[in-house]
Amino acid sequence: MFEGLFQPMHLLLIGGLALLIFGPKKLPELGKGLGEGIRGFKSALNRDAKAPDAAKEIESHRSA
């Protein structure tokens, strides 16, 4: 279904359209914002994944 989705020509076309729409000055800012958003999302996922372990650890210290 998605076999040819990210072929080099498609990526060039998407990049060219983004450059035309946002311009060369705004494009790096958008990339930086996207990267920070992804980084924040990953850290939130990792923090939530570790949260149950931390809660169990705190509970074991209280009962001891």
C-alpha cells in the first residue's frame, strides 16, 4: 500500500513545495520547532513509562 510513498522524487517535491510556501527564512525555524516537539514528545513518553516504576519504588519505601 505504501511501497512508493517516500521515493526521492516525492521528497524533493515536498521539500520544494515547503520552500515555496514558507520561504527560505521560515523553513529552518519550522524544522527546529518540529524537532523540539518530537524531542519533547519522546521525553514525555519515557517519563510516563518510568512513572509506574517510580511510584512502586516510593510505595515500597513507605511500607518498609
